[in-house]
Amino acid sequence: MPKTLANRDKLDIMSVLSSVSVPLGKTVRALSRLRGGGSAFPGLVVERIDPGFMARALRNLPHGVIVVSGTNGKTTTTKMVVELLEGQGLNVFTNRTGSNFTRGVAAALLGDVDWRGRLKADVAVLELDEAHAVHFVNLVPPTHCLLLNVLRDQLDRFGEIDKTTRLLEQIAVKTTGTVVLNREDPRVASIASSVRSASVAYFGLDESLRSTFPSDDDLRGATGTAPASSLPADVVLESVNSNTATFSMDGETSTIELSLRGVYNIFNAAAALAMARIILGGNAKRAEMLSSLAAVEPAFGRGESLVVDGQPLELVLVKNPSGFRLGLKSFDAAGYATMIAINDNYADGRDMSWLWDVDFDSLRNDGVDMVSGVRAYDMALRLQYDDVAARDIDPDTGSALRTFISRAKGQPKRIFCTYTAMLAIRRDLSKITDVKVVS
Amino acid sequence: MTSGAQESTPVHSNSAHKGTLRILQLYPRDMNIYGDWGNVLVLKQRLAWHGYDAEILEHNAGDTFPDDVDILIGGGGQDSGQVVIQQDLQSNAAHLRALAEDGTPMLAICGLYQLFGNFFKTHDGTVIPGISILDIETHGGSERLIGNVVARSEEFGDIHGYENHSGQTYLGPGVRPLATVTKGEGNNSSEDHEGARHLNIVASYLHGSLLPKNPAIADFLIREAATRKFGSFEPGDVDDSLAELARRHAATRPR
Ligand SMILES: [Zn+2]
């Protein structure tokens, strides 16, 4: 049989498959929504019965498919890229629910495609977990990728950070258009040499800021900072003062005030700007982009601010030494009541070693009001060795939160917490204040 | 529920200054993954709490090896780190063996534990020579041994930590195990022991970091070092109630 005929048969089978799998997937999705169940299950169903579904839905988007990955800041960066592109009038598909696995993308797609499996969007911006991104890019080669950093995170899952680098490298290798890299992270920058079919662009930091962003190789600061990078960057973060940031692009600097807080979020804003400018090309309108960026609110748990008893309560997600260190650096402890909640569930990582790579000196003056979580005593022990007073310890996050809030009445509060501790704390906080519901 | 151990920061001002001990951190640049700094910090702080001063030194590949070292401490690394330090380690092997034979307290964790042995044979058959301070050999395995560990030692009591290694380590007759595993895998997946003890060397796969939750090991290293240098060790009053609570909670965690 001639090849063309075989291909046509294949296409017919595809459309038949779509006509079955999409309605079925959508039905499963609707049913699991009704049950209030998990968002990824329908994705699993459609992935099983129709593995080509995603590739078909995502191909031929006019501005392509962008994959955002890295250890820290994926969720907020993805949100920024989406809002930057939407601000320029593009219709963006994204996996908003924070389900950053392949089947999470499939599930999100099921919600947005028509009954024939076609997606009405100009571009897809997808946050992918580094371990699962490889599976995804093998199914759907991205046109662009934005790789943020490789930090010690969940080593019990990946074994070694060099291995994480190789995972990100595979995303870059599969990318067909442009690979955007963090030039300040030596592991991420090194990926450039493996890129064959795409072009490479960078985002970066001004030299004056480099010491603020230690890589894992000089986490303790004892061995000095990384050598100044000579790679050309499309967007450079020049300076940060609280939440006012100056970026330079094309040799021109712009200063804006961001709703986002935290130095690391603001550096990722440079990443998002670089990515969005590449997608938009000559159509990028600088002033509009900066005002879109200024308006971006932090994603769930990434420095979000709630109000309790008329005082701000900030939740800061910490999940690896660099993130914790930057969190401590970004948010001044003075005047704040501080709580730290450390869990060691699977999603947090079971190994507590990382706490020993964070310096807690900045908390020494005011001390810590409450230490909580499954590993509260590991955390309190860590503070003891940095001569930081822990005024109260209670492994139960529920009762710890109540004690913390009642003792720190009239004071702004800040809680540093690991992922599952944050879920528990948000659940408890939603009973006493407005907390955005994350589906 | 609120614990009684809230006033967690012991006050140790006006320490008696019973003398200074020099702690040498081996290859912190290339071999300090998974919280190895915690072990150095614990030695430094406990020395202060016991009334001694600590001087922290570093030796990285290519540096001149310092004199008058009282405690040596080395940690884990990625495979790439082990390659970087290989030549430097071999060129200092004789000196390190002499220090060990002389009774210098040493703590070798994970990657450096392996390199303190006779050799590391990787999965593809490459043999990386060690420095033979410890009579052990390590064979690269296909699975990674990962998770919480509890191991019982007559010398130090229960040892709590976290393992993450693919090397399978076997002890020769020249060393004894550090402890017997009651949860986890330890040195290899076929035997039930963890780590190695020899002379004043404590070697282990355990991160956690090891010393914070196992102050008995930290104080062993300090006691031996002080006794060698000053003839005796006069302990101070150290509050280990938080370490005790952290140990108790760690013991209840899943693998
Ligand atoms: Zn290790």
C-alpha cells in the first residue's frame, strides 16, 4: 500500500480517536469536577486512550508552545508570561491549576478544546515540573522554553542536581525556536552548548545584584560569588529596592513598582519579560508590558499577603535552601512576628539536610515566635545552632497558627512554610479570613 | 500542645576559653552537598558551648594542606565533584593516612566516606582509587538507597539520619561498622550495618545533617581532639533537649 494512503488512514483514525477521546475526557472532567475531585484524573484518562491528543491540540498555535521549567519560581513566572502576553492582546492557554505534570496539561486542555479537540488560542504557556517535562516534550516539542534555575530541591526525587540539569537540557534540546536561559545560574547557562536546533537568549542580573543570588555552589558565601557573566542578556535586572525594580532592555532602563514581592520573584520578572519579548517580537509595546508586569499578583503561596485582625499576614513558600535564603533576604524581619512551619511529606522532600544550608542570622534580633510542622524540632534545633530564639514550638500547624495569631495581635505577621504546611495553614486561615481558593 | 523546651538558645557568653581547636573542612567547594555545612556548624557551636574556641579552615583542590589540624571533616558530593578532587586527594593521601594513624578525629560523610576507602568501582566498571584510610570498598549500584535511617550503635546510641547514595559499601576486616540499621539500608542493601568506625574516624552515609541530631558523635570528635591537644577535655553544660525532641520525632517518620 502506498505511504500516502497509509497516512490518510492514520489521519482518519486520529479524527475518529478525537471524536471519542475528547468527549469522553470532557465527560470525565465534568464528572470529577462535580465530585470536587482532583484536576488531573481526566487528563490521565485521555492520555491513556489517546496519547496523540495533546500534540494535535497544541500544534499550529500561531505563537507556539512555551514551556517554563526550573526548580524555583515556575508558577509565578508562568503567570507573569501569561499576563504579559494577554496584556498585548494574545489569547493564551495555560495550565492555571498548578498541575504541572503532563496529565495536568492534558486535563487543562480538555477544558479548553472544542469537541473535536481543537484549541482556540494564540499561544500556550505551560509550567512543567522538571521531572515530567521530559515526558511532555517527547510528546509535544515546544517552540520556546524558559529555564529558570537548578537548585537543590527534592534531592530524594532526583538524586543529584546534575541530573536535574540534564532533565532541563532535554527540554532545550527538543525546543525548535528559542531557548531562554538564566545566565547567572552556571548549570542552566551550560545548557546552551547542547542546543542544536534552536537559538539561545539570556536574562540576567547586574553585577551589583549577583551576591544577592548565591548559586548552590557558593550558598554559604564563603567561597565568593560566581564570576561575572559575559553572556549577552536580552533583559537585565539592574536594581531592586523593596518592590521597585529597574530593568534594562535594548540599552534602555525602565523602573517600575511591582505588586510582587521578594527579590527572586522580581528576577523571574526579568525572565518573563525576556520570554514575552521574544514571542511578541517587534510588536512588543514596552510601556504596556511594564504595566502588565506591575499588576501581576503573586501566585498561590509565593509571597501572597492576607489580612488577619486588620494586620497583614504574609505566606512565604520555602522548599529549598536558596529559596529560603532569598525569602529571608527579601522580607525584612523587623517589626514582624515570624512563624516557620516545616513538613517532610513527600511533596516537601523528606530529607531535612537543606535546613542546614540556610543562614538564619537575619532572625536573630527578633527571634522566631512559633516553630511548627512535622519537623518543628529539626527546625528549632537549626535555630538553636544559629543562636536564634524560638519562643514557642508546636508541631501541630492548626494549634500553632491559633497561638501565633493570638499572641501577635496588632503586629504584621509572616509565615515561612513548606508546601504541605502551606496547604494546611491556608485551609485554617480560610476559616478566619479571605483566602483565594486554588482548584 | 506546646513543649517545655522553648527557651532554646543556651546562653554561653563569657566562655572559659579553654583553648582553640582547628577544624579543617575538606573540599567544601566540591564536596558539600546535602547540608554538610551543618556538621561544621555543630562542631563550631558545641566547641563554644563547651568553652573552647574554634577556628574553621578549608582545604579545596589545589590548596596547600594546612598544619596543626585538630579535626577533619568531609562531606558528600556529586560524581562531578569527586572527579575534581581526585588528584588532590591522592597527592595528600599519605599525609591524611598519617593524621588518621596518629589519632586525629575525622568525620567522613557519604562521598568522602567512599573515597576514604580502598576504591570505588562505578557501575560501568571504572575503578576510582581511594586513599585506604578505611578498609572498605564501594561498588556503584543501579538503585539509589534513599530515605530516613535509624541505626543502633553501642558507642553513640541510636543514630538518626537520611541516606541518599547509589554506592554499595562493603567493610573489610580492618574496620568495624558504625552501627546496625533498624530502619533503612545503610552501607549496602544486603547487610544491615551502616558506616564505619576505625581509630578516631567516624564514617557514615548519613546526612540530616548527621551531627545536629547526633550530638554524641559531635562530642566524641571534640573530646578526642581536646584530649590530644590539651591532655584532657572539660565539657561545658550544653542543653541538648531540642536535639532529643528532634530525634524522637525523626524516629516516627516514614522511611
Ligand atoms: Zn551523599
